[in-house]
Amino acid sequence: MLNMGNQNMKLKSLLLATFFAAGLSAAQAAEGELSIGTEGEYPPWSMADSAGNVTGFDADVGNLLCAKLEMKCNFVVQAFDGLIPALKAKRFDIIISGMSITAERKKQINFSAGYAELANMFVVKKDSDLAGIKDIETLLKSLDGRTVGVQAGTTHAHFMEKRASSAVLKTYDTLDQMQIDLASGRVEAAFADASALQDFLARPDGKEFQFVDVKVLSTVDPTLGEGIGVGIAQENTELKARIDKALCALVADGSIGKASQTWFKTDISRPCQ
Amino acid sequence: MNFELVLLAVPTLAKGFWLTAVLTLISVAIGFNLGLALAVMRLSKNKAFSSFAKGYSTVFRGTPLLVQLFLFYYGLGQLSFVRDNPVLWWIVGDGVHCAVMALALNTAAYTSEILRGGLMSIPGGLVEAAQACGMSRLLCFRRITFPLAIRQALPAYGNELVLVVKGTSLASTITVLEITGHAKRLMSQTYAILEVFAIAGVLYLLINLVLITLVRLLEAHLTRYLPR
């Protein structure tokens, strides 16, 4: 009886030890492992299945980066607006989630050099009077009083707040929710990455919609960033140097361009300066 | 704590304060009446009425409010007959209306259980005495049963009111800009999570303090003839 009790105690402490070890490795990231925060609900950038496997352009960039750094990738799925707080809380080492580099985000975290950049666009119903607009100034003026959907915490949301403040802005936790509301007519226009919206247009509920033929690039307004980079904690300067070097090499040898062709049918890789 | 951020956050969150109050007020007004009807149905001798009320309260108390909100807002919004019906779309199409509906239906389920407890606590002798005096069933309910039941149920109902106020924060997930909705937006603009959510918490506390005080005053008023 006594012996049994002892064994139980041992088992318990062993279990406890395992839990603590697991907790530590998640927090500190064991040597040789790179934990990557990604959204997991932003096709074709980052899609997580129910088993936690992540695919998409972000996953490809992550895996290429891990291979270059000779580390093991470990993806952590987290809602987009919680990625920066979670990185600061050391839930993971880096963010790869199609995150644009902006001045506001730079106050919070560090970024690698931009490795990709793509156009942002508006999607509206085909019969909307906004559909035929060709220049950005007319478009922003015409949005006055209209409901526009954006994803919460994105550069698109900041851009809309700054440049089209007279529009009624609806913010969504995920892009899927925004697209449901676009399809059901709760919002008149949606503003996001052209690539993500392309995905919506290809779906059955997107067939009544089209792009407004205005490519909104980061040259229009600095809120739209300096391209897309890997988010790194500010104090982690050594890791930043290694990631910058690896990314430059991956862009230069065409690996990132190739991944981009797979997911976007176009090369969005951005050569490092 | 950054004082400048506090100055920026307070007026923004105050805008959400009124919407939170309005959401609570309307959904409680609808939910109380619906809950009262359900409690009476539940205690009715009619099998169909009582089992409907029982099923309703099981379904709405047994599923999370967030799931109900998503079902009504995103789920119903995908059905074309809902979209083509102007009355249904008026309710489901707008985030605020949809939130009021979900909150009202949810609180009705809890209210019905609370009021049922109050109604069941009325001694049968009181009702019989009222009937012996010649009161109709409706008059007896209005003069005897309901006032006594509400006195019994008020402490538990005060608790439910506080839960409704806190439940309104879930409306932020369906694009409603109440306190939490504004707080989330401010968070992604400033990243000042501590300041923004501390103020949001204080605003909820303010609403609930007022509500709790009102319920206590009402309780004191209703029990003024009772010995202490």
C-alpha cells in the first residue's frame, strides 16, 4: 500500500516535471528551434488546419528560413491583432504572417528587411457606382458615408482611418468574417491585399464582385508600410542579423519568388537593399 | 500608465459607453417580458406550453452567448430568404439589432428560470384566498402572485442584469462598436493595452455599480413592510 503511494507520488512529480519542461521550451524556445507566430486564417498566406498544420506562403517562407538557419520550425497560430502583443510576451520568436512593416509597429517590435510587397485593393459589387473609378483620390472621396470592411489591426484599417475617415468603417477579427459580410451586403466595399481578395472573387459567393481598378501601394500613404517583413522582438538583435542575411539569400536565389508563384501566380518577392 | 493615452482613450471609450447602456436597456426590456411569458408557460398545466418553455431555456442556457451571436449574425446572414425578407434583414443585417436580439433571447431564458423560482415560492393558500375573494386569475396574478414573486426573485435577477451588461462586450465580435469594440480598435492603433482595457473595465464597473444600486433600492422599496 505504502509502496503504491510512493509510486503515485513519483508519477505525479514526473508528470509535473514534464509540464514544466514543456512550459519552459515554449517560452524560451529550445536551442535549434524557431517558433513562428502566424495567423492561420488568411489564405493563401497562412492557413492552419484543425490539426495545427500551417500551409501557405507564410509557411513556405518560414520553412525556407528555418532550412537556411538550420533550425526546426514550430508554428504557433494566433489571431492577427494579438500577434504583436504575443511576440512581446515571448510566446514565439518571430512573426511571419504577411505583416507589413509600419512606423507604428516598429515602435513595438523590430522587423527584418522587407521580403515581399503587393498591392492593396478594394472589392465592390459589379453593379456598384464605385466599380468604374480609376484613381485613388476620386475613390477615397466617393467612400464618404459608405460602409467599408477591413480586418482589425491591419495596415488597411489604419489607412482607412487616416485617409477615408468619413467612411463608416467595420472591423473584423478575421478576413473570412469580412467576406461573409461583403457577400451578404452588410458592407459595400472591402479593402485588403489584392491576393487575399482574389481568393474571395474566385469563390461562388464572390462572383457578383470585382476589384476597383486602383492599386493602392505604400507610395500612396506611409501607413501602408514598407513591404512585408518578419517581426522580431526588439531585444533580439542577433536573431535579426541572421534572419536578414538568410532572407536576402533566399530572395536572391529565387526561392521566395518561387513560393510566391505557387500561391499568388505572381512574383511578389522584394529584393533586399 | 501613459497619461496622454488615457486622455485619448477616455472620450473614445465614452462613445461606446452609451451603446453598451442602450444594448443592455433594450435587450433587458425585451428579455424580461419574454422571460416572464416563458416562466408562466413553464408553470402552465398545458403540456405543449410547458415543454416549449423548458426546451427554450435548455437550448439558450446550454449554449454560449458567443455561439448564439455568430449563429444569428453570420449564420442567418448567409441564408438568402433572410436576406430577401426586409423585416428579417432589418434584425439580422445590422450588428446592433442582431446583438440586441441575441442578448434578449439569451437573457429571456435565464430570466424565465429566475422568475419561475419566484412564482413557485408563492404559497398555494394565498392564491386560494384570492380566488375565494372572487379575483379572476389575471387579477390574482397581477395583485398577488407577481408582486410577491418579483420580490423573491429580485436578488437573483440583479445578478442576471450584471451578466447582461458583461455579455454586451461580445457584440464587439460582430462589428458593434460598444466599449469593448472601441477598446479593441484603440488597442490596434496604440498598442496601449493596459491603459485602454483598464479604462474599459472601469466603465463596465460604473454601469454595473449604478445597476446594482438601483436593484438594491428597488429591493428595499419592495420589502419595506417586512420586519428586518
